[in-house]
Amino acid sequence: MTRIRNSIFSTFVAALLLTACDSIPTERADGQGADDKIRQSGGKLFGDINLLGPDRDKDAEGGSGIGVNGFLWRASLDTLSFLPLSSADPFGGVIITDWYSPPESPEERFKVTTYILGRQLRSDGVRVAVFRQELNGSRGWVDSQVENGTGSKLEGAILSRARELRIASADQ
């Protein structure tokens, strides 16, 4: 019984001491408080992360605080803008679209997954996987073959757009 009382008493004293520490003024190691950090971020939604394009103050390879090359990221979003977006992970470098049926062929639909593989603007820095389905009466949507080279053509379009974005950022 005494052990339980001592344990309860020790817990009470520890809690009392911890709450007393709240009144001790402290300073962050970097000398900035939360308000200073908010002002310094300049009202950006994600702080230092710039999701909408490259930050010229960062490295010349298009790094913008995201996990992948900023030029490839933006070019991928631009190139796939006609498809409905399902998810986009700027830190992992994955863009997944939702199924899309072109108005001229409502009997088929497409889905695209884009992988940005690194922080450098290189020709092997992006991979595109294209999926196609056709409407088959009672069976519903059935997986179909995608034309050879469709993913490569999208990769080429993304790389071309990324080069344009890089050149445009160098001119500014």
C-alpha cells in the first residue's frame, strides 16, 4: 500500500514540477519564434515549399523544396492538364490521373501515372504508364492494349515542356 502511495505522490510531484516549467521563458535555438517564421515564409501556403514552379533562389536544377525536379513536376502537370487529376505527391514524385473518356470515343477511357525519378532535369528522369480500357457491353470496362510508344510520346512532351520552363526561368 505504501508503494502505491509513494508512486502516486511521485507522479503528482513530477506533474507539478513540469507545469511549473511552463512559466520559464525560453528561446528557440535559431532565435525565431512562430510569428517570425510565418512572416518569413511570405504567406506561402506550404511555407518554404513552392509547388507551382521553380524557385530561382534555389539550385539551378529546378529544386523548389519538393522531392523531385521542379521543372519536370510542373511540365508533367501542364502536359497532363487535360486529364482529371486523382492524386499528386510532390515529395514522392507521383502524379495519378483519374479515368478519362475522350468525347470522340466514349467507348474507351485512359488513365495515366507519371513518375518523376529524381532532382535532375534528365531524359531518364520521368516515366509514364498509360492504361486503357474499353466498354464491353455486359462485362463493363475491360483492360485493353495501349499503342506502343504512347508512354514514350508523353515522356517526350513532358521533357520538352520542362526544357521550355527551364529556358524561360533563365531568361527572367
